[in-house]
Amino acid sequence: MGAELQCMPCDTFWPPADPKPGVGATVVAYADGAGTASGSSLWHWGTRCGRIVTPPMEAPRGLRGSVQCAAMGASFAVAVRSDGAVVSWGCSRHGALGLGAGRLCVRALAPGTVRPAARGEPIVAVSAGLRHVLALTGSGRLLAWGGNAAGQLGVGDGKPRFRPALVEGLQELVQAVASRNMSFAVSGRGQVFAWGDNAGDALALGSGNQCELSPSLMSSLGSTAVSRLEVTGGSGAAEKEHLVIAHAGAPWKEVSGANLKESDAEFRIDMGFWLWGTWGTRHFAAPCRPWVRGRPESAREEQKLRKVVAAGEYFVVLMEDGCLFAWGRSEEGCLGLGDRMVSSVALPLVLPPGPEGAEAGCAVDLQHGRRHLLALSEHGRVYSWGDGRLGQLGLTCTRPAFEPTLVSELASHRVSQILAVRDASYALADCGSVFAWGDNADDALGLPKGEGFGLRTVLAPVKMAGFRGGRITRLEVQ
């Protein structure tokens, strides 16, 4: 689907010059500044609906306060301020600003205030698709507004809403996700609901309908209690593919079922998550529960999953205790198992020692791009492995790494967060500095002139500049 038709002026979201075409996602940086005349509390750069935004653009200085959370749509943005107010800016002829039919374009210097339909209830989270917004209230109710051609608002029809509307029938929600023209929600009881664009059974409901106008329970998950969803391929992705991962229970449990032979059951181990959508070259129109053969000796059954990577033909998971396991197939080293390219058994990954033999410690985060992975240790060190032909590993070369390798260029910094975006990588240090490396086509990394600007590939981490008004405290990819 194409980018939003825009009215002028559109300096609210795009750079002054005509944006270049590109493929990827948007990186959002949150700052602890007050969003006053000295600088912004929110920045974004990267690719938005096929257009490159670089260097980093400031959000409206009129936000007046720090931002709790934000969501970027095709040509608009919505943010929840620290005082609980919801504001929007940009352009949307479909009503995604939530300001009424008379306000379809809002300049950056004066963001509009969205008046929620649930008066008196604070908004705790927002999520944006291409043309619609979902907002979760503190009591677990859901508000929706914007484009609705595929029924993605869940209000029972296909008409847009220019102001927030309450999504009936959903209560005590703990998560809501807008992805392109689809919507998902998780209740406190672990139930998953889906609605919106269902072309190709993208919602995995099994209904065969092209669109679902109201929230539908995903009965195919049975009695499984889902704790949260991870959705890739959202509003910022140029590809049509998307993948949904549902965290459900503890892993390392034996799979049972009437269709399994006794000899198979003892070897099949449930990994505690479901997935549907596009995984590599495969498309799952119904939830699939991955399993592995056998349980590693180092696996602790009581530990839950912290992060799941499902890409290509392989899986890498991060457990709550900081252990990493991988299985599947990858000829580019993404398994991180050295020379081993294929494994039907979940094998542990080992982080090498830090500088001067310092203990590696446990992993606290795991990120993946198209063909590379990043891990962050409890000591603030960054490790990378996989394909390195565009410098995305940060190892000062373009060679692949077949096992986790320390990014030594960041050894003098304690890193608090990592991001992998397609063939690019980012690291946020405790001091608030942001480092970027990897694919820099059309300067999409947002680096300053003289420091990687103009280079096609950046082989080592380079410090980003220009974030005025506060220290960067958090990064997101949308």
C-alpha cells in the first residue's frame, strides 16, 4: 500500500527536501529533555513507508514535557506525554490524528491534543498501523481511530473515525498492537483477539473472510494463555510479510498429543511460544507451535522466554536467566554455533570473555536484523554474529562471524540497549550517546557529516550527533 496522501505543508513529518525512496523501518529515540525551545524529547529517523528520513528529525517542541510512549504511522505520529495527555501531529486524511474531521494536518510547532472517548482514564500505551491508531487505557479498555477500510478499528464497520472510539467487547486488556491494517489484543486472561485485513488469512483466524470488522477470538490457540505478542513487519516495513510470535507458558516441556507416537513424544520439546504469518519462505495461516528434539542439559524448565528470534529457517531464544539457545538452519552464521550450520536440537550459545579476559556474564537482550544478530550482556558489552557484508556486525570488516563476537569498538562504553534494523545496528550507552553502524545507503543511519556521512557501509560503531535538549534514554524500532 502506498504512503498517505498529504496536504501542504508537510514539514511535520518529512524532511524539507523530497525524501528518497528506501526500505526499512523507523528508529525512535526518547530523550529526558523537557521538549522546550532548547530541544526535543523525541526524535526519529530511518525509513517510513518507503521514504528515507535523515538526519534525525525532532518531534514537535510543543510537546511540553517528556514522552512516555509514541507511535509512528505512515505520515503521522501520536505520543503520550508524561502527564498523560495524548497529542498528535503530521497529516492523515483518514483521521489518524484523532482531532476531528476538520483537522487533517497539524504543524510540528503546535501538536493537537486528542480527547479520548474514555474520559478520566489515562492512556498507558499507543500503537500505530499505516493509517490507524490503537490506545490502551489504564483499566484495560481499547480506543481506536483513523482509517478503517479493512475494519482495523474493530468498531463493526468500514468507516473511518476522526476521533477516538471505544472498541466494544474487549475488557481487561494488557496489550494492543496495530500492524499495517491489522490489529491484535491480549487480555489479562491470556486470550488473543484479532481483526482488520485478513487477506491470505493473515490474522490466522481460519474464517476465510477478507476483512474482520470486529475483534475475533483466536480459538485455534485453544486453552493456551498468551502473555504477550511480538509483531514484526508493522507500519514502517515496506514488505508485505509479517510475523506474530505469541509467548505462552514456560518452554522445555514434552509435547503430548493423540497424533504423536510414544517414541516421538519423549523427544519433542515445546518451546513455549506460537507463531503465525511469514517465516522465511513459509507462510503459516494458522498458529504453529515450534518444537525441538531433546532438552539441553543447561536448560532450566522453570525459566520463561525473554526474547524469541524467528527468522529465515532458524530460531534463537533468550531465557530469563540470560542463557541463549539456537536451532534450525543458517549458512550465514546466524545460529552462532561456529561451523555448525544445521541443528534440530536447541544448543547453547556462549558469549566470549570481555576485554582482558573479563567475564562475559549473562545476556540481557537479543536483537536480529535480516541476516545478523546482536546480544547485550549484563556488563553492558555488545556481541554480534551472522552476515557482515554491509558492516552490520561492527567488527571493522565485512566478513561473517559464525559465533558471538565482542564488538570491541564499544568496549570503553557501558551499553544499555541495542537495536538491529535490517542490515544496520545501533547501541545506546549509559551516558546517553547513540552509536550506529552497518548499511548506510542514502545516509539512512543518520550519522553526522565527517563521521560516516556519505559512506555506503560503516564498518565500526560511530557516535551520532545533533540530539539537542536532553540525554537519549531509550530507542525503539517501528
